[in-house]
Amino acid sequence: MVPETALSLLAKNYAIAHDRVIESAERTVDGQFAKSMGTRVHSVAWQVWHIARWDDRYAEILVEKTPELANGFAPPEQIWAAESLAKQWGLPIGHMGRRDTGTEMDDESADALRLPDKLLVIDYARRVFARLQSVLNALPEARIFTPIADDPDKDTYAHNTMLYLDHVQRHLGMIEALRGLQGTAGTATN
């Protein structure tokens, strides 16, 4: 048995969170997936898309800032940008909050955002999650407690990974609450 390291533990828990997001999204009834519960409570579709958008960005950051990852993951481009998904999906490019991730998007615009059908949103999330997991698994253990290059707060790889993982968990909680509000089993775990 291989002993756990800080990095393997972070990667393992990130994988668990990603699996729970996908499981909850897949178990959401199609008619409820894109249903908003009001302008301040965005749909399950929006939550999944938003998680994936930031994880897509985080994978890009890790590849961009970690020279050891350059050969295996070049270019350090987001799936979102490489595939022009905003354009393909007919979304308002440049009007979806910071970095077109939904962050700082006003509630009315977020509520009005029409994402594609459930299968496409989940497929994007699944591919982003797989890429980020591959990047995390390839990250050199020696870097985990060193600051990421050019990080404005001089935060380490471990700290940043925990922040992004916390983001996933917070939005997973929203997905579970939305499912519960719509009368289905809310929890991602049994």
C-alpha cells in the first residue's frame, strides 16, 4: 500500500467532490436541472457549469505556472476556450461575470443564462474534472507547499488547491439544496 501524501490526499478528496457533483447532476430530473428557484438561487445546471468553469481555470493555472507540467499538458488552455464552448452554446461572451465563469455576474443575468441541455453541461464538467485530476496527479510532490509562481498572495499549491476544493464543496451543497427544494433526495451520499 502506497502511503498517503498531502498531494495525494488533496487529489483524492477533489476526486470525491467531483464524483459527487456529477452524481448529483445526473440524478437531477431533466426538467429540474435548469430550473431556477428564484433570481438569487441559480439552477443545478448553473452550479455545475460554474464549478467546471473555475476548475477549468485552475487546471490552466497549474499547467501555466508549473514548468514540470508543460510537456504533458501543453498548451495550458482551458477546455472552455479551446473548444469555443461559449460560442457553441450561444452564451453571451464577455457578459458572464469575471472570466466568464459566473462569478460577480448579477443575479438577473445569471438566472437568465440558458445553458445547453443536461448532457452537454455534464460532459463539459466531466472532461474538466478529468483534466484537473490528471494535472493534480502529475504535480510534483515537492511543489505542494511552495507558492505558485506570481500568486498575488504568495499562496502555496496546497492552499490554492484547498480553496478551489472548498469552492466545489460549497456549490455541491447548493446542488443538494436545490434538489431537496424540488422534492428529490438532496444528498450526494447515501
